Amino acid sequence: MILDGAADPRDGHALGVYLDEITPRQLYPDTPFEVQFRILNTGLKSINLPISPDLADLQPEDPAVEFEYASLALVVTVHGAGLEIPRTAYAELYGSKSHDGTTAALEPGQWINVKARLKLDTWPVEGATAIAKGGFWLRRNIYRPHAGGSFTQIQNLNPNATSTPSLEVQLLPHTLSQ
């Protein structure tokens, strides 16, 4: 089950996800690239964010026990001329108030930096000049195990998203990556 909503411009919570650097800027199919994200509290209120790279840090010892956690996906969206659909890649961070050191409270104007190695989900047939933008998905998750499987309830949290500058990248065709 996924619960969703929309940002409320009257809400004082807001984030901006900046792409400070993408290395290299010429991207090859099936080849990871490095991204330096800057996650900035652009709002008027403190915001609590997950910062642990490993969900296993939050799982209870007993796999039959339900647990709750927050997740923050740091997203790179690539779009431009010659791309019928945007391409995406993301890294995910996890946290829980019940696990010290897995969340950080950012006051207005404060930021954290995160480096990640990513690969785009799909690749265009032809090469293309494109722009890459940073974004995020912030979620509250409840993992519920049961006999024969499990279920995760996901609620999208919707702080206001601040528009951030984009970076130009080159998506090189498959033939040049060989």
C-alpha cells in the first residue's frame, strides 16, 4: 500500500537537493558515475532526515517483528533533446528515531553532503546531450512480516521541493562504450 499526497506551500518544511558534481560528465551505458549531492534545508522549520546507507542497521534481530523507518532517495533525473523519457538513478538512505545515529535534524539553512555511485536505469539508443537535476523521495515505511511473506506500507512525505540548478551531461551511445 502506498499513501500519497502533495506538498503544501504553507508548510515550512522544504528541501533542495543540489548536484554539486557528476564525475565523469560523459556517461557510458552500464557504467557507474559518481554524484556529489548537497541536501539543504530550504524551509523555515527543522527537518529530520535519514542518513544511514544500510537498511539492515534498522532491522530487528527477530525477522518476525514489524519495524518502522524513514527512507530518503536522492535522485538524479536526466532529460533533454533526443530522450523520449527521462532517465533516473538514485541512492537511498534510511533512518529511525529508535536507532541512534541513523537520522540527522537539519535546521533551516543547514545541509549535508552525500557521495554516491549510480547507474542510470535505462539508456537511449542514440547518444544525447542532456541535463541532470537533483531531486528526492522522502518516505515513512512500515515493514510487516507475516507467515509466507511480508508487506511494506509506504507513505510519501511531501516537504516542499526547492528547484535547484542542473548540470549538463553527455549520454554516449552504446557503440562508443565498447
